[in-house]
Amino acid sequence: MRNFTYAAPRNVAEAVRLAGQPGARFIAGGTDLLNLMRDGAQSHGAIIDINGLALGDIVQRNGVIRIGALARMSDVAAHPAVRRSLPVVSEALLNSASPQVRNMAAVGGNVLQRTRCGYFRDSGTTCNKKTPGTGCPALEGENRGHAILGGSDHCLAVHPSDLAVALLAVDAVVLTDRRRFPFADLHVVPGTTPDQETVLGHGELITGFEIPVTPLAARSRYLKLRDRATFEFAVVSVAAALAMRGNTVRDVRLTFGGVATKPWRSPEAEDALRGKPLTTTTITEAGRALVRGAVTRDHNAFKVDLVQRALDGLLRDLGGAR
Amino acid sequence: MTVGQPVERVDGRAKVTGAARYAADRTLPGMLYCHLVMGTIARGRVTAVDTTAARAVPGVVEVFTHENAPRLTSEQHFMPLQGNQIHYNGQIVAITVATTLEQAQEAAELVRVTYAPETPKAVIADALAEVYLPANQEVIVGDPAAGLAAAEVTVKQNYSSPPHHHNPIEPHATVAQWDGDRLTVHETTQGVVNAQRTFATAFAIPQTNVRVLAPYLGGGFGCKSPVWPHSLLNAAIARQLGRPAKMVLARSQMYSIVSHRAEFWQQLTLGAKRDGTLTALVHVSTQQLSRTSENMYSHSISSRMLYACPNIHTRQQGVRLDVPTSRFMRSPQMASHFGLETALDELSYELGVDPVELRRRNYTDVNPTTGERFSSRFLLECYNLGADAFGWSRRNPKPGSTKDGHEFVGWGMATEAHDHSASPSSAMVRMAADGTVLSQTATQDIGTGTYTVFTQVVAEALGVPLNQVKVELADTNFPAAALSAGSGTIASVTGAVNAAASAVRTAVVQLAVSNPASPLHGLPAEQIITQHGYLFSPDRSRRESYRAVMARHGSPVQNTSTMTNARGYSTGAVFVEVRVDPRYGRVRVTRGVGAYDAGRVMNRKTARSQMIGGFTWGIGNALMEHTVLDRRTARVVNPNLSTYLLAVNADVPDIQAIFVDKPDPVSTALGARGFGETPITGVPAAIGNAIFHATGRRIRDLPFTQDKLLRELLTQ
Ligand SMILES: Cc1cc2nc3c(=O)[nH]c(=O)nc-3n(C[C@H](O)[C@H](O)[C@H](O)COP(=O)(O)OP(=O)(O)OC[C@H]3O[C@@H](n4cnc5c(N)ncnc54)[C@H](O)[C@@H]3O)c2cc1C
Ligand code: SF4
């Protein structure tokens, strides 16, 4: 690890000012940042410790749940308002990492964690995300874990956050020191600039998330499939929120993890269900719509099937399809 | 009686409170920190190393490359930094030395290495034309061709398993300090005596000039049995720079310089009569070898030792690839055992014979390869005990016959077997004038329970309470004893510990009966009973404490004994239940029962821990564990514990361990045999067999991940 400077600002303005220096990085729980620093996957200069900022609250007011960026994963998962009104958020968090990591890690850091692509995390390997223009060894390499959606010829890395998939399904809004915008706009696909993962400017601080409390969000669930029972990132995951009117799907959100380069929402899959009854036929159609644009590589083609199976299983559990 | 009891670990408290000091915990005055720079190509040459930026980091004392590194040779291993050749990815290409760890690490990142790379070969599939048979790797018993011709049923199948890395939780660490030409090393080693020899040879100094200590080890599993080149380099650097030096490996570095289990391909051909008796067993395996060594570490021992079969052929082929040299890994027999026990399961379905019954019908009391009789063997009892505890008789043999909700339920089993090593070992036992007892021997406790078991052995031999006994291990100043590898620690060293303790007892009893001041004076020594810290007359009417005898004697009583033991073979049977969710290809192991013949059980708790550990690792091996190599670069893609998956608690069901617990009559270890590696050998096959029973689908390539299972389920 290279040497760095350290500062612990007391308020948001100071934090943002310090973060303007080149190479500056915020540190929240440090559960990802420190690994990236040790692995040499990301350059760093000044480390700005934001844990002294008052951004840890979780409050419900006027039909909106506001989660501070520094709220710990474990606290958010256990919060009664979250569990009641946003079950998918709680479930996604409880399916993330381990209790120890969840006690350390903050939700702001979580949605900005970086990919687990083994090439990216290996300082001895080239990678477009790490060093633009050096090539992507995953394209023809070990890509079992890589994306089938949203990839490019420059990068196929999966966005690893479970929470982000859930926040996308409940129409969250991102709050930063300078603006607010839909969570759906936070992450970007790699295209030709895989080093660019979000729309945040350098030194822009996420202060929290706002999530409207709706009947749709209250009927939401998360299904995560992986190679061991727990303490692993998703091979594929699905977040679904479903509002029914009788037999008919009144509204639906379908978002996916493990399969895409960013937290992935599929309007096509949602359209295949909205206003229709929840049947084997419509669920199958939704799954097909989801993977219509999928691009597979040597080792990840199984995800095309697996993600449809996950969607099918989750919708049946959630909606009682017949 | 304390031997056999489930005594708590005597070192447990020190470990959980942090009082136990491991090699990496050693910090010496003036110590330098060494950090490794690992190469990024698998084959070719280093053409230049630029150390300018690294040397400019404050605190950096030296940067070693192949051009200026201390000259060293190793009999056992390829020694890096002696030339510019690269033989595997992740080879040591430079070492930074600084006054703090952080400085050494920062400097390591700044070393710039330029290579002339060549195209490597990483996996067996890419070098099939280069498969060959190294010397002495073929065993033929009887007439296998005739045996196959006489078979009424034949099963011929291919199986494969990936490379694995040992991943003990404690990374390798070494701290070297020179005093003139005397060297002290705190080393993460499974064998201090072996390490002492290696250091002495490398530096051409007498073995007695080297002291190696490893009082605590956070697991080894084989990757800490040899002294690796990095430790020799660290000691050489300490000598050259005239200061103590420390080197601790990062987790990722443990994926290239401390060995692994080789990728393994195998073909099993079983010929049998209709009743299931084997007529031929042909086992052809291929494992990856390195460019620098043709040593093999995965052996088809089960095929040669486990079942009655008159015609056996094992052929252990290799293929040389641009990968590091592999090594024994708990258990080195499991790769080949997976093939054998899966093939037997396949045969059982071909024949319509229950898998347990098929194994019973091929049971043998004699080693089929040598014709020698096993000293004791209760494997049939293991089948019975295990099957009863599991409820095997209720099994519907038809695959896919049991469903519970979405899940198919399957039951599978396998025999477990591993032979253990035994090497001559010595131990010292001394009773001090205050009656307390110290035992010292230069074997190790690598996390398995040696401290605890030897405390029990000494306490029982003397007849004193456990808390009166202190055991010290893993210091070459102690009497030489066995390497903790090949499941051999208890089997090798217990006899010497017991003999030394018994000799001390005899001497103290003699002190009592021969002294008129003792209440036991004049009694025949051989009739004295020793218990609870006292010496009793045969009718227990008179007694005197050890403490009193020793106080009167005024000086310690000590004995050092040496003992040899025979190698042995511990076997068992493991039964598992799995649930397979066909929607997602997801497998859960929901029940496990193992029954074992390990000779006498010295401590039911530590033995059970070995079984649970083996079973748990077996789950990981079956369902997830594998090292992923990039085929183009021969570089490990998952060198960390977040992507190299091992079973976690949530993957592990309730596990039941049953022991026959009958002493092996030839074992000098109070009837105990080595056991540590036995209870992992059969687990992957048992799980695969259970998956077949659940679904009717057979996967022959480890691990059984969702993608493979889905592929099988989709091709119904
Ligand atoms: C072993 C392991 C297993 C894991 N498994 C999972 C899993 O299954 N699912 C999952 O979703 N995650 C998993 N994770 C990832 C974990 O959830 C993240 O590391 C964690 O959420 C990051 O939060 P943090 O507070 O530690 O962030 P940090 O490491 O402190 O920061 C992460 C990044 O976010 C930036 N940052 C932090 N806060 C802010 C802010 N307020 N504004 C702007 N930038 C900010 C930092 O500069 C840094 O770039 C795992 C991690 C580990 C170590
Ligand atoms: S997939 Fe992306 S992160 Fe992975 S190696 Fe390619 S460019 Fe790098």
C-alpha cells in the first residue's frame, strides 16, 4: 500500500472541500476502500474520513424514509420502518457480506463499492477499469462471474452491491452535497470508459437516500443465488416489488444483480407483466424480455437461464402465480 | 482415566485471549521487514528490474533482485532470485527490506520489472500431448486385463478436480535472527526439526547451530510442512544485513509460493461380477507437475489398499506445466479417492446392489497390493454404525424418488480412508521438586490438539491431575520428534511421551518405597497405584503425594525416551443427505454422519473436531472450492478468501461423529492411529453420490456448482 494523508473533517462543507484535492477518497467503513488500496486496484492520496459527519440517521417523515449515507448496513437492515415498508432493502442487506462487515460498512460506501472482477483487483494484471486502454482480460478469460447485460468490449464487470439492486427497485433518490437525483441515474454502464462508474463528480459526497413509502415497495422481496449459502456476492439476484389488483399486476419493479455492469432495471420485463395476470406464460415472457439483449461469453452463459429461473421463483413466491 | 475423555483444549484460553504468540507476533529489536514482489508472467525471463523509486522510499534499507540477492541453493525446491528465469506466475522477483512493514510494502509497489515473456501452459487440457509416466509411478497387481475380461459388469468413467490452495487461516511468517553463525528462526512450520535441517543445510552450518520455534500454528494442511525459499531468503537477508528480519506473506502471495493441490484428471475402470465382487480395478490419473519438479503429491493409494481386488493397475501420469510445484494437501489421497468412490457408486446402480452392501462385499483384511494383513481393521463395523445412525435402511434406492417441497432429497455414502505416517520420535518428561510435570518434545500442535492429548497422556501415565502437567512443543531445543504431516503426530510421538512419563513414574515410586521416611516404604514398587497426584499402597490404606516424595528428594526426576511406531491405515464410512433445488441447481448438505476406525481415540473432543473439520472442508471441496487459473497467463484469478470459496457455517449441517474406538494392537501410541486426514477423503464423493440419488444426474467434475448442475438438469 502506498502512503497517504488522513483528515477527519467535522462537517460536510469541510469534507467536500478536502475531497477536492486530486487523489482524495472518502472513507466510511473502509471495508472496500482499504482492500482496494492494499490490492493496488485504485490510486489514493488523501483519505478523508467522513465518520465524524452527522449522516447516520434513518428517519421516516411525510411518506418518505430517509437513510443517511453513514447508516451502517446492519442498522438499516434491522430498522423497523425499513423492514415494514421496504422489505427488499432489509433482505438485500441481510444477504450481503457478513455480520461483521455489515456492522462496519455504511450504505453510502456500499453503493459505491467496486467490482469483484479478479483481474481488476490484481495489481499484476492489466484492466481497462483500473488503467484505461490497457485491455480487458475478462473478455476471453475467466468470466463466469461477469455480466451478460450492460457490458461492452471494454469491460464486463458486474456491479457487486445487493443494496443498490434493492434501492433501484424502490425508486430511491440520491442526495449529495450539491444535488438530488434518481438512484437509477447514479450508476452508468462501462461503454468505452469503464473507469467511470457513476455520475458523481470528484469529491461529491453522498449524504443519503430518500425512498418514498408506497404499497408497491411494501410488497417487495429479494432473492440471491450464489455458490455458497452466505458471505458471498450474488451469482444472480432479483429484487421484485409487486402490486396486484385481484389477479392483475397493477405495478411492478424488477431489478437484477450479478448479471449486469450496473444495478439493472428491466422495463421490458416489467412491461411484460404490468396490467396482465401473473401466470407461467407472463412470467416466462418477462424473463425472456429481460435477457433479450444478453451477450454471453465463454463461462457466463448459464446466467441467462439462472436469472430467469430466479425471477420465476421470486415472482411465484411473491405473487402466488398460477 | 483421562486418555479418551473429551478434555477441553489446554491451549484454548491462550488462543482466544491472544496470549498465544504466533511467528508473526514476534518483534525483535532492530528488526527489518521484508516484503515480496511477485512476478506477473508464468514463463520467460526477467530482462530488467528498476528499483530506483523503491529505494527512494524513506526507511528502505535494501532491494534485492536476481542480480544482488544472496546466493542460496535448495535441495528440495526451485530457489527464486538466483537467475532471471521465470517458471510460474507469482514467482518472487524482488524483495524490499525496510525498517517498517509499511515502507517495505510501499517500496514493493514501486519496483518495476520488465520481462521477456513466453506463452505458458496452465491446465492439463492444454498439454494433453505432453502427458507422460514418470519413473516408479505404476503399480500392477495380478492381471488387470484378464480381470476385466472376466468381469460381468464394467464401469469406465472419467473424473476431474481443480487445483486447490491450502489456505490455513494463519499466513506464513518467518522471523530470523543471527548471533554469529547461530541462527534462531520463528517459523510457521509443521516440522521444527525438519526446518532446522533445511536451514542448516542452506547456510552450511551445523544443525545444532539452528534453533527453530513454532509453538502455535494457525493450521498448515501441508503447505507448512517444508521450509519454502522465501524463509531461506529472509534468513539470508538477516545475515547479510546483520539485523533480525521478518517476512509475513500476504494472502494473495500464498497462492503461488507455498504450493497447492494439483489439478487432477482420472479414469476409473471397474470390472465386477454380478454379485458385486471386483475382478479388476484400473486407475489412470494425470496431475499437473511443474517445470522444476516432477514430484507428485496426489496418490492413488485408496485404489491400491482399500478393497479386495485381485487385479489392480494404478498409473500416475503427469504433465509439466508453467505452474508452481504442488504439494501434499489435506488429504493428498482425496483427489483419487473421489474417483474411486464415485465409480463404486456408479457400479452399485449398474448392479442394483446397495452402495454399502457393495463395499461390504469387497471388504478385505489384507492389503490387496502387498498381501499383508492389516494390524486391525473395523471398517465393517463402521458401515454398520454409520448406516444405523443415519437410518440408511430406510433409503429408497431409486434416484429422484424423494421430494420435499421444491427440493429433491438424496442420500449418498462413501468409504473414507487414509494411511498415516510414523517416524521415530523422542520426548522428555520431568517432574520438578514441587511435583509439577513438564513434558517437552519437538513435534507441533498445528491446531489439532497435540498439547491437550499429550497432557492427558502424561497425566494418565503418572497418575496426576491434568493441571499438574505442562506440555511444551515445537522448539528444536527439545528432543527431536515427528513432522506434523501425514496424520502422523499422535501416532509418532505419543509412545515416547508415554514412555518418558512412565519412566518418571517408576523412578518416583522407587524413591518412595526405598525411603524409610515414606509411608510406602518397603512396599513392592510394582504394586504401587498412582492416581490423583498420589502414590497408594495396593489396599489404599497408605498414601503419599508425588509432591511430598519430590519435596523430600529435593531435585527433579527426568527421563527422555524414544519410540518408533508402524504406519497405519484409518478407515471409516461417511453418509450424507443433500437437498437439491432443481429450480436453481442449488445443493444443500443437510445431514452428515461418519463412523471411523482410528484405533484408540485419545480425546473424543479433538477427534470429533478433526472429523467435523474434514467433513466441512469436504462440503466446500464438493460444492464450491477451486482455484481459478487464467489459462492464457497461468495466473490465479481468485487469490483471496472472498472469491476462493470455502464452506461457511451456513453451509454446514449437524454432523455426527462415531468412533469404533478399539486400540490397534501394534500401535505404540497407546493403540491410537493417525486420523486427521481420513474424514475428508470420502466426503466429496458421498455428496456427489447423494446428488445422483436425489436427481438421477451425475456430475464428474468437481466442484458441483450451480452452472454444472443446471446443465445436467436441463439435459434431462
Ligand atoms: C468479505 C466481504 C464480503 C462482502 N459481501 C458483500 C455482499 O455479499 N453484498 C454486497 O452488497 N456487498 C458485499 N461486500 C461489500 C461491502 O458491502 C462493502 O465493502 C461496503 O458496503 C462498503 O461500505 P464502507 O462503508 O465500508 O465503504 P468504504 O470502503 O469506506 O468506501 C467505499 C467507496 O465509497 C466511497 N464512499 C464512501 N462513502 C461515501 C459517501 N458518503 N459519499 C461518496 N463516496 C463515498 C469511498 O470513497 C470508496 O470509494 C462485501 C465486502 C467484504 C469485505
Ligand atoms: S471486466 Fe472490467 S474490471 Fe474486469 S478486467 Fe475487464 S475491464 Fe477490468
